[in-house]
Amino acid sequence: MFLKFPVVSLHSIMRKKIVSKAANMFITLGFKSVTMDDIANEMGISKKTIYTHFRNKADLIRESVLDLLEIITHGIDCICKEDKNPIEELYDIKKFVMMHLKDEKASPQYQLQKYYPEIFQSLKNKQFEMMQECTLRNLKKGVEQGLYRNNLDIEFISRIYFIGVSGTKDEKLFPSERFPKAQLMGEFLEYHLRGIVTKKGQLTLNNFINDQSND
């Protein structure tokens, strides 16, 4: 009796490699800045090979951002399953996301919004769906554990949090040379938490921030 294993085609393997390399380059250098020639040269393949898998650059960008979102969503789910206290959980999520977005030095979101607005809007909608579920779960857990105030309108807070996270990525509002993204996200997260914690939560937050600064 022969065991059956899933067959992965060479076509599928190459497609995944192109998506992975393109996503890395787009996030590092910017969606507008990176050309199909750049990706082909970086991979040591012909541009024609890329076009056998993707109709155009916009098609590759769409696939790349969705793939990256899927990776980040899976990582966040894994963090949530660790069942840490909700304050530490948010800091772990921030650290994980920043690691994958490479501090966004090239302001990829700005380029995506300006040059590929349809893809940007589609991504933003999916980000909201993902963040809404995660944030609501975090808020409920924080209230149950007495770390967040029990009079919070968690639906309202979850949406305000999404707007805030999205707003910090606006290059016009927060130019990266003035507001380094990792520092900005840390300050926004602390701002968010100090507005919703109880006295018990404030003590937990202060201890966590102090522990981080001593690392």
C-alpha cells in the first residue's frame, strides 16, 4: 500500500517564491519603487518568468500584500493562543507586526495608497476585519481580568484603536524621519492602554514597561 502525499507543482513553488521575494522588496523599498525587472534580477530569473505567473505588477502586488496579511494574521492568532495577559499580548503583537513590516522605512503604505488605491482599500478592509476580531477579544479579556475598565464600550474602542493604528502609518501626519515607526507604535499603544486600564491594569502596564526598558 502506497502512502499518498500532496503533490506540489513546480509552477506553484515558483509562484510562492516570487510572491515571497516581491513582498519583501515591496515592504523594504516601496511598491512604486520596485520594478518587475528589480524582482527578476534579485531572483536570478527572467521577467518573462514572472509574467507567466502574474498578469502585471498590480496582480503581483495584490497577491503579495494578501500573502503578507495572511502570515501576520496567523502569527497574531498564535500569540493570542499563548493566553498571556491582554496588555502583554498587545505588546507581543506590536513587536511581531513591526518585525514583518521592517519598520516601514520606505513608507510602503503611502505608495500603495497613492499608486494602487483599489488594492490599498481592499487591504484596509481585510485589515479591519482581522484587527476588529483580535481587538474585541483582547478588550473582553482585559475587562474580565480586571485590567480594563468594565464600563468600556468595546465596539467603539476597537474602532478607535483601528483608526489610530491606521493613522500612525500616514506619512503626511507622521513623517518617518520625525517619528520612527517602531517608537511611534509603542507610544500609541501606551496611549491606547492608559485610556482604558483600571488601577490594577495601570500597575501591570507600568511594571511591563519598566521590565522592557531594563532588558
